[in-house]
Amino acid sequence: MSLPVLQVRKTLNPKCDIPKLRAWLQTKPLESRDTEVHPVGVVKEMSWRETAGERWNGRLPHLELVYEERNGFLLTMAAEIQNPGTLSATFVSSAIRKELEQAGVLGGPAETATQG
């Protein structure tokens, strides 16, 4: 019997403060970094596993942020949580957005969500 998995992917697209985003990402235990250079921008993808289990009801989600560095847009956020218990897509996306807002990275418009 396999454990349930909560997968969340959100399209964000607000402007973000790239220097503050970089500083915030330095507080994360990054596992993967990828960069794609395009004529109109530089897209970066960063992923990590959260280490503060108390924030996540004892779970340690794997998180991913994709942002466009040259023009300063936070493009997407994704999360995957094994055996999520009572955690919901709304809780996960709200917690990440709140952390980004508290770090001064963003504070803009609402985003669209999908849960898998």
C-alpha cells in the first residue's frame, strides 16, 4: 500500500524583488538549481526540502520555485508532500506566499492553483 501524496502547482506571475528573493533562497537547503537563458529573460528554477517540520504539521515538503530573474517575476511554485495528513493545497500555497511576503519578496496579486 502506497502513502498518499499531495502535489500543488501554482502559477503566480507577480513582480518580485530579486535581491530579496536571492537572500530568502539562501536560507533554504537548495538541492537543485537550473538556469535557462532566453532572449527576453533568464528563468531560474530552485528546489529544496523544507527542514522546519513544525511549520508543516511534522511533514517535510519538497518545494520548487521558478522565477524570471532579468525582469523580476515569480512564475510558479510547486510542492510535493508525502503522507500529507490534514495539509491542503490551500494551506501549503498560503504558507509559502506568507513567507515570501514576510521576506519582502512579493506582495502582489492572487494566483491560480491546481492540485494533483
